[in-house]
Amino acid sequence: MDMQTYRDSRARAADASEAIRAAMASLGIPESVWGTIRPVVTHRGSPYVHLGIVRADMVERMAKAMRGE
């Protein structure tokens, strides 16, 4: 992978990471839950967001918000 691909993918992953952090914060989910979210770029240059392990009650709260409840 070339450096530009890495930078572009890293930027996309970082933006997505920040978006999910902001969404979780707006739901009142504490920073201790979303503070470990991080952007990741694979060796092929694909952008991902590592969410890690999240407590079930927090995931239920996120799912409820996604469903619009």
C-alpha cells in the first residue's frame, strides 16, 4: 500500500471513529465506554473502526437509538 492510500484510509477511519464517539456521548454513554474506540487501517488499506468490548446495557442503548425508539 502506498502512503497516500494509508493516509486517506486513516482519515476515513478517524472520522468514523469520531462520529461514533460523538453519537455515544450524545446518548449519555460514559467516556469509559467509548474512550477506547480507535481507527484502524488494514495492510490492504481498508479503513475500520475498532469498538472493542462494550457492555451489553450500552449496546442495548445504542441499538434502541438506531431503531429510533
